Amino acid sequence: TKEKKGGYMKEKQEQIVMRISFWSGVIFALAELVMTIFSKSQSVLADTVYDSIELVVIGLTIYIIPLFYKPVTEKHPFGYAQLESIVILLKGFMFIAVMMVLIINNIQIMLNGGNEVNHMQVSMFETVLTCFSMMILLILMRINKKVTSPTVDVEIYGWKIDVFSSVGVSIAFFFSSFLVNTPFAFLSPYFDQIVAIVLALGMMK
């Protein structure tokens, strides 16, 4: 039937979007992990944690997407559609918990004298991430034009957050690299933690 065919197409569309998002996320998370170790930046670490949680949830979502489209039965009179909302809620609670830990950790680092990082290096890295994030976002939005779903909408929203956060961090670190010769030079060891906290608060929203 036409309705069944539409459901099948929607399911396939979701699978394609989630798989592209998953493998792109793997590459991003690995790059961010290497950069975190190399630069010791808390801001890049926040991005790494965000993308890592995203990967766990995406992997789970890919596995259960077929259940969303299973027909209603006597044993399951409401079907499995509610799983979609449960996964989205789970994702939200995981982000909030982890970002709260990151915020507390950054406050502790600031109380211990802060952590100096190469600001221009972080800025350049985030600029590269912005370009690639934008490319993935445009691909996902193009695929999702004809068929939409809450799961895919949330995933695309996640990539939008990635783009805007990377742009913000890149610009912030670019200008902060010039703090040394200004009266605000004392902020330099704390700047990375301040950005990481702002980033975490934005991601929690």
C-alpha cells in the first residue's frame, strides 16, 4: 500500500541520515581526541565528550529505528513509536549529566590557577571543524528534505549546534590570542576554561 511504502521510505531515509551522522561523528571525535591530548584544551575536550555521547546515542538509534515502524499488535497495542521519544529524552539527560561534570571540572582548574593553551592553534582547529561540520549538515538537510522525523530533526539540530559552537570557539580563541599585549592578559590562563563552561551551558540547552 501507499502508506506502507511511505513508512518504508521514511525508515530508509532515517537509516541513511543516522549512518552518515555516525561515521562522520567517529572521524570528528577521533580528531578532537587527538587535539585534546595535544593541546590540553578543555574547550576541545567538551566538543570531544559531546560528540562521543552523540555516537553512543546514534548507534543505539540506528539499531532500534526498525522498531519504530513495526505494526501495532495485540501484545504491543501502542506499537514501538514511543521509543523514539525515550531515546531523545535519554540523549538529553546524558548530555546534561556529562556537561555538569565538565563545568565542575573547569571551575576546579580555574581555582588551581587555570591552564594556558595555544589559542591560535585551537582557533585554526575549530575553523577546520566548522567547514566539515557545515558540509555534513548541508548533506543531511538535503537528504531530509522529502521525508522528516523527530529523530532526524534532533540529529540535524545537533549538527547545527556543532557548526555554531565551532564558529564561536574559533572566533573567541582567535581574538584571545591577542590578549598577551593588553590589560586583559591575566585572563589568558583562564580563557580556555571560560569558553569550555560557556560551551557546556550552550550544549545543555
